[in-house]
Amino acid sequence: MTEPARILVVGGGYVGMYTALRLQRQLRTELRAGTVEIVVVTPDPYMTYQPFLPEAAAGSISPRHVVVPLRRVLDRCRILIGEVGSIDHAKRTAFLSTLATEEEGTGGIELTYDELVLAPGSVSRTLPVPGLADHGIGFKTVEEAIGLRNHVIEQMDIASSTRDPAIRDAALTFVFVGGGYAGVEALGELEDMARYTARYYHNVKPEDLRWVLVEASDRILPEVGETMGKYAIRELRGRNIDVRLETRIESCEDRVAVLSDGTRLPTRTVVWTAGVKPAPVLAATDLPLNERGRLRCTAHLAVEGVEHAWAAGDAAAVPDIASGEPGKECAPNAQHAVRQAKVLAENIAASLAGRPLTEYAHAYVGSVASLGLHKGVAHVYGRKLKGYPAWLMHRAYHLSRVPTFNRKARVLAEWTLSGLFKREIVSLGSLEHPRAEFELAAAPPPDHGDKPSS
């Protein structure tokens, strides 16, 4: 018997999951006959729907409902939990490590393939800011979102119980770096949550909390247009949020955020959302990259000048042929990623069957952003919305895009319940250290020396 044609999908995010999902539908007959195999290599056994991270951080959605279990959705695929360290496409070989290889101590394994789909997504783009690695908090994963929620509530606990005014001021100062979707939506939702939570503290008032948004450019939320971006700034400043434009953070050592305008902010919270960069695995391949480190791709979503290699999403530089502007590339956002995955899967199936390929073309329809509960901005199909209508559109759009009916129903149920009952204000920071209490109980008692005889 001949070996099945192996399609290797690197990454289980938007593009990885949606491509594998579409492929298992397109190649249903081949999978059943054993002539094709789909292998998905991903660090996590779930896909995170990142637009819901701010609401998860604010407690509007349970963390379990922000993620989609890959083994349930991709039931005809082989899922490997691990990371691809490098790829030799000339030999059709990927070198990867899994949880099992770490336990075995035998090093990584080699996995051969016939078709390669590179969809590793992106990682946070950090700068050499002193103290950032020690004190910064990211906002790309569900673990970071829930950790940030716990952290904010814990800072309010510290402020409530300390007698030192300097510690109190630092605990109640929250600095967010980056005025894109992630930074603005996370700040808006958490400020809403913390303001509500303050009512349960006898000595912490909403006006005691200081929120600062630091953005290097002269605008925030560029995706929603200049007018809506200016409205978002007015809305945030109207809530006593300090928005600093054309400002950079230069240091956050010793729990002090130093800004380029000379401001020094004692703070225990620096949230870094200042952009992303391609996943490191792209640099460990023999495939062509552009100046930004993304894979050079054709409009068919094939890697340029290479056969049997495909890419989409954050990892791919795909020509935006719908714009009509020569040299323009598709923006690395979820709107393109989900649609590219559909075309990518169809083109792989067509390539295996010897059929002609389809070019990816999608006219950008606009963007929506949340600024907290019942507040938002939107610029869709040329129409500009703000306030409650924009927030409602934001929720409706993302509810329609979150994968599986199961997740849609659960999220909708949680939104309904959160409208009927009060917010949850519980911090479960101890979940991050589940063995701490047992280790303390199991530790030998301290030796206090010989007790005096009676």
C-alpha cells in the first residue's frame, strides 16, 4: 500500500483551524479511503478567538468559551501538541518537539509531508525597553487575559489594605502601551470592570484609579478611520483615561514607567500591546520572506516561487488584488485570515485533484471596536457608528464569526445572563500557582531551636 499524501498544517489559530476544518470537509472521501492525511501541529490544543479576550478579561465571557477545542472540531485530523522548530522544505521535512519528546529526552522528531500549510500566526513585538521583560504583561492569549484580570483586582486589594500612599498610588495606576485594537479594547473593558468593582471597596473609589494609554503615533484605532478614532479618544478622556499620543515608553524599571515626554508614573501594571511580529519559525525555513519577515505569497496563497507550500494570515504577505493598488498587501487581521483560510483549503484540494486554483480577493468592509460595556465605534461599508449601536454591532459581528454553534450558544447565553445579574468581581490569581498551598503544607516545619525545658 502507498503512503497517504500528508498535509502538514503548522499552527492551530484562525488560519490553521479553519483551513484544516475546510480541508477535512473537502477531502472527506480521501480521508475515509486513507489516501490523504491531515496533521496539525500546534502548541495548544485549542484555537483562541482573540477578539473576545477583552471581554474574558472583564468577566463578561468565561475563558472556556473564548477557546475552541481542536480535537472536537478537527475530528478527522491528527493533532500533535508541540512546536515546529525548523522546516527544510527542499526535503519536505519539519523538525518538531512535542510534550512526549521532552519527557523522553531523545530530542525532536522529523515529520515528512507532501503539502505544507504555514499558519503559525504572530507573537508580541517587543522593544528593548529596560524593565519590560521583568514587569510587562502581554495580551495575546487567554492565559494573559485572565492573568491580567486577576492582577488588576489584586492591585485594588493591595491599595485597599496598604498604609503606604506610594504603594497605593502605584497599585492603582495602570499603563497600557499601544493604541490598536488589543490595547484600546482591553483598557476599555478592564476600566469598566475595575470601576464597577470599586463599589465593593470601602476605601477605593473609581476616581482613585488612574488609567494611561500610551501611543507612539498621532491616533488610535486607525482601522476605524480618523473621525471614529478621534471620537474614541474623546470617549476615553471623558472617562478620565489619560490618552498620550506621540509618546513612547522609555523604561519601566523599578516599577516606574518613564515616558518620552518626561512623565514618571509609579505603577505595578504595564500592559504591552504595541504590535506583533511573525512567528520565529518562519525565519527557520528555506522559504522566501519579505522585509518584515512574512512569507512572500501569490494571490493563490501559495508561497512565491515554491511548490507544495501555502500560507495565509499573519504569517503571509498576500497581494491585496481587490484594492487595485499595485504592491499593496492584505492587512494581517482576522477579517482576512478567516476568508483566506477558505480559499487556501479549496486551492489545496484543487491542487491535489489537478484543478485550476482561485485567487484570493476580498474588499475590506470596515472595522468595529469596543470601548467597554455599551460603548464602541464602527466604520462598516462607509457608515460610521458610535456608542451603543457600534457596541451592539461589535457583539453581533463577533458572535457570527466565533467558530461552532456550541460556542455561539454559550457566548450568547453568558451575555444574556450578564445583562440580568451583577458582574463577577472575583480574582482567582491562585490558579496560576495551583501547587503553592500543598507545597507549603508539605514543607517541613521551621526549626526554632531547642525549646526550654519546663
